[in-house]
Amino acid sequence: MATKIRATLAQLVWLACALAALLLAVGALLIALDANKSNDLVAAVLRAASWVDLDVFSRQDGIKQFRGEGAQVKNALFNWGLGAIAWLVVGRVLYRIIKP
């Protein structure tokens, strides 16, 4: 019984981390494609991505800040891309720790 609960919990943790990574990747893609930010779906994805970046991988004040032409796109692709990779790594490590 405990083994099944741990396996299910591990899958849920992995799913949550993968979803966070997906939000960051899609958010970065929307910024790169210059999507219409007044669209409710686009705005919701960008808000969710800003929330899961944990202010460590923020577009405005993230790990790396680019300046000049195209800086907003470069910041989104670099910082949110790194954030997506971090979420996948953390999710996989937690999955391996939790799963029996």
C-alpha cells in the first residue's frame, strides 16, 4: 500500500514539475513570437510563467540580463529556458527520491 502511494506521489510531483517547465517554455515562445499580450490566454500563460519562475529565472531580473536590441526576447529565452531545465532536473531528482 505504501509503495503504491509513494509511486503515485512521485508521479504527481514529476507532473507538477513538468507542467511548470512547460509553462516557462511556452511563455518564452510567446515572447519570442511577439504574441498579443492583450489576449486572455496569452496573458494567463505569461502570468503563470512569471509565477513559476520563482523570481530566480525572472525575465526582468533573472540570472542573465541582455541589453540592446531584442533584449526582452533574449531574456525570456535564456532565463525561462534555464528555468524550464531546472524544473525538469528538480522534478526528476524528486521523482527518483520519492519513488520506491
